[in-house]
Amino acid sequence: METMIYFTSDTHFGESRVLRIDRRPFANMVEHDAALIANWNRVVSAEDEVWHLGDFAARRAGFAEHLLSQLNGRKHLIIGNNDPRETTGAYGWSSIQHYAELTLDGHLLILCHYPLRTWNQMGKRSINLHGHSHGRLKPMPRQFDVGVDRRQLQPITLDEILAKPRSKS
């Protein structure tokens, strides 16, 4: 079976404010976190890779490690503004950085928690994947919000990101 690469961000596990601010459809954080874990594990296998583009989980000792042990795949963290030391220092990340560049299926991907105004090789059709904005920014060409609020509360592949939206008929 082919290893897949997925992207996600802004899971905010354990942070109750996302229920109110982002209007996520859950009665409480237990339901929220269980649903996001189930969604993740439904699409991601143990052999897959996931690039989490920041804002992973609440600041509680051991919480991020506990979550990482429940989530399938090799997990990479692009640090977000709400990633405390309890997250960045958690055992279970394959890599941790503020920014990364990755070539996938012939596309240069620029990975950052924040949406960039301009990025490396932008004029040569590179793609900026980001989180942070929770689906609230006007889309720009070759820039995609991979946050769970825009992506059915689950990780997504590059093919799914680049797929043309179907017109409603």
C-alpha cells in the first residue's frame, strides 16, 4: 500500500473556546476531541505521514503526548501561535519546525502556520499551505487553508486540496 501524505491544522484539542469561536458542532470537548481523533484515524493509516500546520492542543502536561499516541501516522509539526512547550516538547513528533518546504507530486509546497502574502517560488507556481485563519480569509491563487474548519474536521491530501470544486447543478 502506498504511503499517503496528509495536511491539517488548528485541531485545538482540549481548547473549549473553539466550540464558541469557530462554531464547531459539538456539545463539549470530549465529543470534539473524540470526533477529531476518529476522523483522523479513519483517513490516516499507521504508515502515512501527517503535516500538522500548528495549533495542535491545549497547554496541559502530558496531553499532547497522550493525543499523539492515539493518532495514526508519522506526525510533523509546523509550530503555530497556540503551540506551547507542552506541545512542541511532546514525544511523538517526527519533526518540529516553524516552516518547511516539501516537494510532492511535482509541486513545491511551502508549509507555514500563517498564510503568507508572498512565498518562495511563488512566481513558479509553488503552493502555500497554511492554517491559522480558520477559513476566514479570501482565497488567493495557489494558497490553501488546511485547517480542520475548512476541511470537514479531518486531514486532507494534496490531491483533495487541488481538486477543482464541482459546480452545483
